Amino acid sequence: MLWFDDALGNFKRAPQPRVIDSWMITTDKDWLDASNRKGKVDYRLRPAVFSDVYTGRVLDAYELPQSFREQHGKVDEVSIQPAQYRPPSQTHDWSPGQPQPGQRTNLLTGESEPRRFPKSYGCDGGFDYGGLYTFRSAVASFYDKSVESGTVSISGPRSGCTNSMIPAAGVLSVPYFYEGCTCSYPLPVALALVSMPEEFEQWAMWGEQPVEQLQGKIERVGINLGAPGDRSTRDGLLWLEHPATAAPSPRVEVRTKPAEPTYFYRHSLWMQPGEGWPWVAASGALGLQSIEVSGLRPGRYRLKLHLASPDEQAHEMRIGPAGQMREVKALHRRSGVQAWEAVEVGADGLMRVELESLRGPTVLCGLELWRS
């Protein structure tokens, strides 16, 4: 994260920012002068402000060629501007429909479907930048189409009523579109985000799909026990939180014995280098005797179980599918992965993993399934 101050302050209904090369161009509305107002939020524009994308610093006049300022900084400071700026494709000003930017491959079934993802309140319908789709979902949010990420929310800072998130020049810029707002958002600040490797923690809301749409069709899935959200990876696997408490998720049937084991969660930064994803191993369930995943397409699967101990207590156990269990030991804050290359799923579409304690309570962090 690159944080900077509120020097880019703009009215919450100011026009969409623009980025050209490494310069951001924003235009405020003259919202403090009631004499230029037509409606409640219709105001004239103020002169354009040029800033550095990477630092947020407002540039002085001598730092940019005058020709660049004249070409890209033209602002109509006379006309009263509309209350809302929206893309031409948005048909409803104040209550746009859910975003559907194109088709995607469903990460669970491999089927083609319209790309849908959760969007909470916000009068913008979103902007499609190719790789990223940005929008306001209460807070500033985005959807990464390269991994079919689901809705990723940047909690805290307020997005403008105009969509104020701009992916350009290697960063995701979220300028300070806060002025004139009385909503209770805790961080009145501008910021820019840089893309981090997949090892780092980032949660999303992938969206709900009913059981009947998935029954007998699931070919790959990750079950992330105790996680605070969903997460997709670049290899095409969708990890679903279980139990589903933080976000609308596909209704993949998962049963555990006992039905309510002890779940735990630690931030993945506390994990030591190991196998698998640290954010999978950072959460899990203690005291499991078995876990079942239903709705799978019959066939042969590669099964991987992710293990790590949240404490220094010994966790030794026998674990695996029936007839293929093996002895393992979970290490403190260090992920280990146990793999079975050919596990058959029959016509019932059920995969069952059993756990038997040898010393201390059993522990399981994640389960991933890939159909051959």
C-alpha cells in the first residue's frame, strides 16, 4: 500500500479522475459556493488539478509542460454540471442493476456463464477497465477478471458517488472523494494500491450459487476452514470459506463431524514458510473426526489436505480417505500439504476424509479437490 494525504480532496460527486502516463487529473466541484448551485448537488467545476500517481503529490505549474496542461486540463467552469457522472451503458441513475461485464468460466464447474458478482449500494454501475472492473459497493471495490476474484472491498476509505477508482500506471488509485459527505466512513484519505503476490492475504465475496445449480457438476474446489472470506487463485481454484459467515458464497454442501468443531483464524503474516498457501493454513478446525464434500461430478480426483498447528501443542493424527489414511503431524504455524493422486468419487458425488487423533486434537486447515 502507498498512502498519501488528502491534498487531492474532491467533492463526492466530482467527475471521474483520469490518468495519463503517470499523472492523475482530477476536477473538484465548487460545492461550497451555493450561488452557483442549480439543484442540491449540481455545481460548477473548479480548475483541474494535476498530481503524481505514485506519491499523490499535487504538481506545481512548472513541473508539467504547458502544452500538456492545456490539452488535458480544459475544464468548463461556466456550465452547471450534473449531479451524477455515469458510464453510457448505465440505464438507471440511482439504482443500477448488478454488474454483468461479459462471460466467465465458472471456477467450480468449468461451465461458461455471465460474469456476476456481489455489489452493495452505490449509485454507480461500475467501470470496466479490461483487467479490473471497479465500482462502489458501499466502499471502494473491484473485481479482478484475470482470476475471477469476486468482489474485493477496500474497507475504510470512502469511494466517491462517482466511481473514483482508477487502475493505471501499475497502481490502483483511490483519490480522496469525501468532501460534502456525512456518511460514517472512518478513513478520509487518498491512497494507491500495488499488486501483491498471491501469498499475501486478500479476501473476496465470490457470490451465491444455489445447491441445485451445482449438484453433480463440481469438478474443483477448495474448502478453507475458518477463513474470513472466499479467495480464487491464478491456477483456477476457488477457495470457499467454511462455515460461510462473511459473504455470499456458492452453496457447496460440506458436513463435518462434529457439526460444530472449534474453528480458529490467525492472519497469514504470522505463518512461517512452508507448503501451500499461508492464508489457507492460517485458519482451520480443531477436533474434527470427518469432513464430507457433496455435489461432485463422479470421477477420479486429486485430493490435497492442508495442515498447520495454531499453537505449540502436539497435533499428531491419522488422516485421509477411507482405506488410504496415513500418519501425519501438524507443525506450529507452518503449512504442510498431504496429497492423494487418485481418489474415486462415485455416483453419489461424495468425498469423505476421516481424521483420527494420535496425540492432541486433530487439526485441518483446508481441503482441495481437482477432477482428473
